[in-house]
Amino acid sequence: TSSQTDGSPPPATIVILSDGATTKGVPILEAARRAAAVEIPVSTITYGTATGTVTVQGQSVQVPPDTQSMAAVAELTGGSTFEAATADQLRTVYQDIQARVGTTQERRELTLWFVGAAFAALLVAAVAGFVWTGRFL
């Protein structure tokens, strides 16, 4: 990663898209405490509806989002919290987050790398051809 103009590393942030329920791994509030300890803000997107269901082994199981846990994560770490119940709402949230994230463009010359790779491929093909046919110049 590149540094900012003052020499400090660029700020980090984490974005979590979840229904808020922890089913495996570290509980979400414990992970938030770890992020807060190293001053990394966590923005959360709670995705789902109160009537949401999934099918598990042929049975319908309700999976309402845990908006309180997701909001607690964002508050604990200094991040932002969003909610989305539809694909259109999620798209709007992503646009909002994207507007907050900065990017840096760098131009680099890659021609030499491609020429080198092409030459290496040509050399390998020539050696393989000599070995295969048994002909040497």
C-alpha cells in the first residue's frame, strides 16, 4: 500500500455485509473490540428482512437480521451503520460507501514486462521444439 503525503499509512476500514447473526468463528462484538483496539473503524450493512427465511435440510428457518448487534459494532469502532432489505437499497448503500472511500491512481509502464514475458515464452517454445524434433542448429 502507498503512504499518504505526511508519511503515515493510509487509513484502514472494514465493511461487513451480514444479517448480524454469528454462526461460526469469532462473535461479531469480540471482532469489533479487536478492531477498535487497533483503531480500525468497521462499517456495517445489515441485510435482510424481519420475515426472511432460508431452507435448511428441507425446512424453512426464519433469519431476521440482528440490527442491534450490527449497530453496536459500528458504534464501538467509530464506523457507520446501514440497513438494506432489497437489492436496490443495497446498491444505494454501496454507492454511499464508495463516495466515502478515496482511491489513488498510479500510471506504470508495463510494456517491458510484456515484451520480457513474450521473449521468455518464445525461448521456451524454441527449446521445446528442438527437444521434440531432435533437431539442433
